[in-house]
Amino acid sequence: MNYTREELVLSEACLNQLRNAIYHLERFMQINKIEDIRNRLRRMGKNIAQTYIKYWKPINSVTLDNVKDVLATFYKNILNSGVTIELDDLAQNISVKDNNCALCKYHFEDINEAGCEIVLAMMAEFINIINSESKEPSKVILQPFEVSESRSLGHKSCVHYYKYAIGGS
């Protein structure tokens, strides 16, 4: 079957295929001694966000007041995940705990980088694209920081950390 990108946005089957492909790709890169796998996965996430936003943009501005709700909506609608989100104003970071990460369903002994590096970069890029068009002076700018835990690496959940700044218009 041939699906349009718009139809794929509504499809759940794509996540299963993406998850399978990511770990085959990572194994291929490891075997071929490709360096900087983490950044390559993050570039994939950014590219996905740049395409995805053409088909679904649920909000016009993301601020500290709504960032938790926006992230929860993105994780739910894009990845079908309910997440726990904490904001640390002092460290200016956001942690997202996902017990059912769509890209990290299984533990892989031979994998060194979590597939959800893609998710980390995708969510940050999604918000940054939305806010690049926003005139809101207190908009949030996100930077993917780290995947501190991943089910694919043997943890019980995936934990994503983002650094944030408040950007002017």
C-alpha cells in the first residue's frame, strides 16, 4: 500500500516499523564503525518534526505555563504514551518519564544508544518550530539534553531531559 504522509500521521503501525528499523540501523552503523550515532538519531528526530508539523500543529505558542500540557499532548498523540513531566525552574530543565516508550519496547544487549534519542530531538524541534513563528515574548526554547534511562538499554522506563530557555520575539 502507498500512504500519503498525512495518512501516516494518523497511523499507529508506523511506530512499530520505525522501532524495528531504528535498531537494525543502529546495528548496521555499529558494525560499520559509524561514529556519532546519538547525533545521527537526533538529526532523524529533528527531520521527523520538520515534516510532521506540516500535517499537525495543535498550538501556536508554547510557554512555561503550558509546556507540560503541550509535551503531554505530543507524547500522547504522536507516540501514544502517557508521560510524567516535571519542570525544574532552578536548573531550567524538563524531565519526561515514559513507561511505555514507543521506540524502546524491548531491551537490546547489543545496542549502545537509545532509540528514543529520536523522540528527544523530535519533541524539542517540534516546540522550537512552533515558537519560531510565535510573537509570544515568554515562549520556551527547548534543547534536547539527554536520555538518562531507556527501556532499550535495560531500564524500567525512558527518561528524557530537555534544557529550556525563555526566548524573546
